[in-house]
Amino acid sequence: MEDAVAPSKGLDRVAFYTLRSVTRLCDGVGVALMAAILLLIVAAVIARDLLGVGMPWTEEVASMLAIYAIGFGSLSAWVRGEHLAVDLFSHKLSGLGRHVQYRLTALISFGFFALAAWGAWIMSDVSANNKTVSLSISFSYLYYGVFFSFVGMALIALWQCVRGPVVWLGAAREEEASRP
């Protein structure tokens, strides 16, 4: 998406810059969370092996940070269209067929993401009284990360379904595929 040229005007221009900002924000937060996990694990190992001090809470915090990092990373990957996809017959479809397939895939994805977000919301409510051992943090906070990730991807899938394929997202992928 970094190589794509922004549309000159209209809602597509707003969508372009919004999606690019979301992607950059998600990438930055995801990298920061992964770095925090790494520093936390290194600190726990140093504290345990060199100082003889146990830090049992680091496992709980690292798990929570990993869930949020995965959530931000998956949202960024969805915007870029970098999730795993099996494309067996799209190249054989006509232009109209590809548009229909794109919108149908976006609609099915929206349904899945909305269902997954709803499930995460229910799980956060059900597990509100369940707390982690060391820090006594509610498990709901784990499910909030999953919830926000799926809500974000559902909104983008809904936009894809309504808008259809856009040239500025497809052009970057075609250029990438044609590179040696």
C-alpha cells in the first residue's frame, strides 16, 4: 500500500489515507508490543538467572501483549490483503465475475468477522470474574483485544463489500507480483 498512488479526489481519497493510517498505526503498535514482549522475557530471564528473583507475572503480561500484537497485525494484514488466500479459479473469471467474487468474499468475511467479534464480546462478559493468578487481571481484557481486531476487520470487509475492488489497492499487488 506504500507504493500505491492516492486517488485524486472523493471518498476513495479519504478511504486511501484512512486505510494507510490504520495500517501504519497497527504496524507501529504491533512492533512496539512485540518489542515489549521481547524486553519482558529478557528481563524475566535476567532477573531469574542472574539476580535470583522470580517474576511470575511476566507470563501473564506477555500473553496479553501477544494477543494484542496479533490483533493489530491481523488488522494490518487484512487492509493490505496479505492474509492467506487460496485462489484456484479467479484468473479464469471475467471482470464482472471477479467483481462479484470480490464482493461475495468480502460479505462472507464480514459475516465471519462479525460473528467472531460477537463471540469475543460474549466471552469477555462471561469471563469478567475470572482473573489471572499473579496480577489478578480480568480475562476480559484478553478478549477485548480479539474483539477490537475482529470489529476492525469486519468494518473493512463491509467497506470492501459496499465499495468493491479499488484500483489503488490492486495496482500495488499487481506490481508486487510482476517484480522478479
